[in-house]
Amino acid sequence: MIQARYPKSNIGSYPFFRQQRFGVTIVLRGIDAGELDRAVEEVRALVRELSES
């Protein structure tokens, strides 16, 4: 789980249904810039991987 690897950051997802489509807003927050950057990159990679499958 990505969140477990980045304890100083908070990761949240907010699903929505708009214009007959489902989507999600993903939010990452934290005060350790380096950790937050790494978490963002890992989440981006996961989203890319899931969108290709």
C-alpha cells in the first residue's frame, strides 16, 4: 500500500459521477517535500498502470 510507505503524507481519493461518467480526484498532502514528491510519482505510476489494463 502506497500510504504505508509514506507515513508523513496523507493520500485521499474522492470518487464522483458527473456528466454520465465516473471519475476520481486523488489528493496528496504533506509537509516533507521529498517524501511527498516520491509518493506523487508512485501514485502517478499506479494510475498509468491501471489505465493501461
